[in-house]
Amino acid sequence: MNADDPEELIESYLDDTLSVAGREALRAWLRSDPAHLKRFADEVLFARQTRAAVLASAGRSAATGWDKAVPRRHWLPWRSLAAAAAGLAVGLFCASPRAVATLSRLIELADGGFEQGEGPIPAGFPRRISVWSGDEAEVVASPDAAEGRRVLQFLRAGPDLSAPGGQAISCDVFQWIDLRPLRRQLAEGGDAVLQVSARFRDAREAPQGSVTFTCQVFLFRGAPEVLAGRWPGNLGEAVASGSMSGDFPGGSPRRWEELTARCLIPSQADFAVVQVAARANLRPASLEGLFVDDVRLSLKTQPVLPVRVARY
């Protein structure tokens, strides 16, 4: 276990494999920044929601007459971890189940750190795999990059691709990823969650009208090339999606903030569309000083909870 990797610490906590040293490292990380507490709470709440969904699915199976008995595994009771940040003790929402082993792997996302070049990205919705494109944005060198030496700067909001004469609301940047090579792994059973994380920075020096950063993922069937001409009018065809947004006013502290979106992967998903965006909430819209960096895509799988259906 890498004690310097917060994601690995959180996963070990959820898997109930966290060592004494790991527990101390996790507590130190939680104390260091209130945003870390929020991230941790989001992770454990999502684990609780996944568990509830699995139990609900098992209950539906029982209601339809499925009564095959399988060994019951015991769940640890929901536990609390006292985490102090600025003198506050925060009670956490749930505990880790001993029975569930979560496996995580990174999925190839082309140039998630924007280190492979500089200048404007291609315009419009991407028409091929592994390329960033979208509204007006450019890769620039930055001494304040979240990782590496370059970041993507949002420049100007553009209209929806399917309505070029429409109102420009947000600056949207996309990349699509082929999920079909993962079919074999997904067919092994259990729950599979696709997670996309991105780090955003509002570098405006003074408080101004708020901006909203968004990190999203959409899953589709079929050929991705078909999407280009109709986006976003075909969002209703998505078989799954996940989104997370955050509002920022400008001014201090101008630090990087991470947003993470998740969705369960249905078996019929062929590809994913990753979207990062910036939107000014006042008009006329200004996107000066807004950046994104360190976009990561990962697949998390865990076996379905075994249950015993008892009849009384």
C-alpha cells in the first residue's frame, strides 16, 4: 500500500484492509484540508449507495421467486472515523464491508494531463478516439499545473454542436473512449463503476460572478462517430451517465479542486464520452483564468454481494 496515495488509502479503508500505519496516514490526510473530508465522505457514501442497490436487487430477485440459498457473508456495522480538521470531529456516514473486494484499474485516456503539446485543441465534438476537442480552449504552460507543466485553459463558450446558431452557455471539451476491450472483464460478473476525475482551478484574482466547473461521463451503445452531428440532442440515448459540478467565486485561495463523476456500467455500453466544462453564471460570460488538469478515468469492479433468501 502506498501511504502517499489518498485513493489507495480510501480503497483500503473501504476494503477493510487498512493497516495501522495506513490509518494514521489517512487521518493525517483528512486533517490537512477540509476538501479531503468531503472527498472521503463522497467515497464512503457512494459505497453505501452501491451496497443498498445490490441489496435492493437481491430483494427484487427474492420477490420473483428466486430462493437459491448461497452462503451469507457478514457485513461490518457502519462505523465512524473521527477525523479532525480545524478542530472539528466529523462523523462519517458508513463503514467498510469485509465481504467486498474492490479492484481498480486506470483506463487509457489520451493526454489526461495535457502534456503532449501546446496550443488550441480541435474544434467540435471528437470524431475519433483518444483526442480532446470541443469549444474554444487551449493547452498552455503553467508553473501552477496540478501535475506536469501544462494545463488546459477554457477560453470561450460555444453553442451546442447540433444548434450552431444557438446560445453559447458553457465551454465544453470532450473525449470518447472505447469500452469494448473491457467486455471480457465486465462479463466476469459483479458491479462495475466507471469513474472520471478532473482537477479544476479558478485563478481569477478577485471575487467575481461565480463560475461552474463540471465533470461528466456518458455511456452509449453503437458507433461513436454517429454522435458528432447530433450532440447533445442524443443525450437521451445514453444508457448511463454520471456528473459532478462545483461553483467557484474567484479570488483566494485559487487552488486546484477535484471533481469526480461515477456511473455503473451496463453490459450494453460500447463507449464512454468524458466531458469537462466551465460555465460563467453571469452574462455576458467571461471565462478568463479558468483551467482543468489531471483528468483520470478508472474502472472499479466488485463482486455482487452473496445473500441468502430466507422464507418465514
